[in-house]
Amino acid sequence: MDHLAIMWCDQFRKALVRAIFDVADARRPTQTLEQGDRIRALRKRLLTGMESVVEKAALDSEPTTFLTLEEGSASILSQNERLVLRSPGHTAKTKTHLLPIPAEPHSEGSKFTLMTDQELHAGEDENSKMTALLCTAFPPPGHFASALAINIKSALGAAGTTRLACKNAVADVTYLPASTNTSVNAFDQAKPFTYLQYALEDLRDFQFVAVVEQPAEANHGWLLAEFSAGNQSTMKVSKGHHQILINGLRRKLDKDRPMMTELKIPEVHSTMFAYNLRVHRDPCQKGQEELFAPLLRQSIQEPYESKYFVNTKGGNINVHGISPYMPPPLSGKGASEGLSLQLWTDPTCNSTVKVSLTVDLVGSAGKLVMRYRTVFAAFPLLVVAIVLRKQFKVYDATGVFMSFSQSMDHCIRTSLPAIIAALTFLSVALSKATQGPWARRWFSQSTGTDETSIDFTVNDLMLGTSDPFFWFLVPLFGIVSVGVCIAGNYFVLTIMETLALLYGRLRTLLLTKPDEPRRPTFAMTSPHQRLITTTILLLLVLTL
């Protein structure tokens, strides 16, 4: 185990211990929280918070803040206007920025996003710089009045005419690795970015998102907040495996793109392919400074996996979704959502960004070798058995024992193509048959379980996958195995010729004397020597 693996184990141990403490409850007989609370606690601790299964804590909480606005202390942005704050906290008094939530209906995938390099606070801290609130203009019911813990009316000055009931969004904050022009790795010891994301359908009970900016020392921070439509922030790629393999994938993000763009590729979920990602961004327009460098998150939903690329210009994409010879997911469904690439870029630069994804042929070949390394022992053995069968068959018919090379030549022209074609058809047929209703019915009858039960042995045969796309692996492995056998044959022949030549030379130089009579070529040998010679020849015949 190397030092990097030790560090990973230590990080995982710390996260796991914190999660165990979160679900422990000594007041209950089971010593743990209820199941629903345990699931929420584990999701919050072990997931990033951007997964669809993670519940937003602020939405179900009670209002905690009465926000009273006076003229001059608040600014209301126009519909779909982006909030951009540079050096927040430089104002002389507290200022509130209100972003109106777009009215329904919303397009699918529409969302609110907020990102800043500052810390968002719950509001109790007098020195807090930024606070994000979800507000409604309608007053809450009377029984909420006594539960309000924070009242920043005094901080806004005199009484205003507008009063909002708000919930603090700090409970739903997600921390992203800082991405600047000097960032190198996602695990650098740098202050992380603070990120908020809500689907617009989850904000239907609110009218405003309020960002409260309080006076503080001058700093060089920033904050971006915006609403984005689903057709602008989400791109779903409908290309299949073969199209991505041949042509790759290329997308161009325009100048008016949202801060976060998500690229969904459902067909990319297999562990047997490696990809190269390239991100090219044009420089900012003259006179503008980039707030942050591009940040990329690579993720899949089954199993949950996230990887970040800071200050990215590209990288190697490897997913751990569907693997050969692994049981299907417990949910009974495949990795339908596939790969998701979330790219955060500075939209204030007014520059385009180009994203390209291509298959890494060398890396994919390495993955195939690692996943199917046992094939390179089984398939060559099958080829050698077929060649030996041909040798003995010809010997029985003619009395001549042909060489391995001649027998291989005959098999390549006759039996090997037919056997490889039959194995290819069998692998495709099995991948299709295991997904059919009759296969589930047979499994339920043989095991005495329900038809909806999961068959954990479904991927135990042939290629170990139910995806017929990988039919080409069988002929590929067959061709490689034939090549390995031919190369091995010539390698052994070369060694034998070299050893025989060296033996003859050394025997001529060292053992022969000028005045010594030459011995007959076929000298008498002992039975022990004959047995050894016969054994060696037999082994050579079997291997060649």
C-alpha cells in the first residue's frame, strides 16, 4: 500500500466515523436515529449534496428571519437578471439584493445557482458578510412568530414598508474545491467555494431569493447568483457508443451561457472505456478580470461517484458504472443516467468555451486487459487445443506429424473462424436472453423467488455483461490469442535454434581434440538419458 492509498483510507475513515456519530442516538432503544433520519444524515455526510436523492433541509424548515426592507437598503433585480458582486462587504450599511423567482410554468431542469468564494452564514454571527435567504412576501401564520430566532430589522435601520418571511439556505450549502488560475489539484489546502443549487420547482412556495450583504473589511471576493432555464443549463447527448467511439463529442458554450452547464451522456457508463476531455476557453474581453477558473465535476449516480478538476483544461475521464462479471444494481435498473459533466465557468467574461470528449484508445485497451486478463489464458489454450487436434488428426490419416506452424495455418483457414463466429453469436444471444421475460420466469421457478427478484448470476457467463455492444470483443480476443500463439511458437523456435547452435559450437571447440579419434554420431546412451530426452521431446511436441 502506497502513501496515496494510506491518505485515501484515512480520509474515508474520518468521513465514515463522522457519519456514524451523526446517526447515533443513545436516547432510543436501538441506539440510532429512525430510518428516515439515518438516511438523511448519511446522504448529507457521504454525498456532495447535488445528487437528486438529497433532500433540501431549508425547504422543510420553519421561517427563521423577518426581513424588513426600507427604501435605499434593498435592490430588486429584474426577471432573470444575474447578480454579480465584486468585493462584497464594501458598503457602508447592510444591503439586500432580491432576485425574483420566475413564475410557473418552468422548463424541465430549470434551477437557481449561487456560488461565492465567501462563507455564507446562518445570521447569528454579527461579523457575517453574506447571507442567502429564501423569502416569501406573505407573512407566516401567527404561531411562527415566537419561533423566529433572527430579526435583522434593526440592522436595516428604520422600519420599512416591505416585510418578508425568510428561511436561511445555509443548511443546503455545498462546498466545491477552489478553482483559480493558480490551482493545481482539487485537494489543495485552499478555502473552498460555497455553492447553492435549487430546482425551480422546489422554490414554488417562495417569491424571492435574498442575498444580504453586510459591511465588512474590504476584500477581493465575489458572488454570482442567477436563474437558468433547463434548455440552457442542461445538454443531453443522444449519441450511442459507436458514434462517440468514432467521432467523439464536441460542444460549444456561447457567451450568454449560464454559470453552471451540465452535460449528460447516458451512454457513457461502462468501466471498459477511457476518455480524454479537453476544455478550451477564450480569454476574457479586454478590461475584464476572470472571477474564477473553470471547474469541472465528473459524476455518475449508480454508484455515486464524484471527481473534480480545478483550473481545468481537460483530463482523463474514467467511470466506475457497469463492470463485467459484476451483479446488477439492487434497484434492478441499469445506469440509465450515465455520465454527468458539470462545468462552472465565469459568465461575466463574455467569452466562449469549447468542450470535446474523445475515446482514449490506449487507456481503453489497458482497461480491457485488466478486466479480461483471464481471457488471455483461456483463449490461447483453446487455440492450442484446436491446433493439436489438427496435428493428431492429420497424423492418424497420413502418418505424418506436421509442425505447429503448418497446423496453425490449416486451422486459420478452416476451423478457427467458424469457432470464433459461433462464440460471438453465443455471447450476443446470452446477453439478449438474460434480459428477456422467459429468463426471469425460469430464474424464479428454479430458485422459488418472485419474478421481480434480482438474479445475481446474470453476468457470470461469456463476456460478463448484458450489453450487446461489446460483441466485437470475442473476435478481438480470438485474433489476439492466435497472434499470441504464433508469436510464442516462433519465440520458442528461436530459442531452440539458438541453444542448438551454441551447443554445437561449444562442443566443437571444447570437447574435440586433434589427436582423438572421432566417436560415432549415434553413440550408445543409457536408459536414464533416453528417458530424459524422450520427456523433453514430448513436452516440446505438446507446446509447439
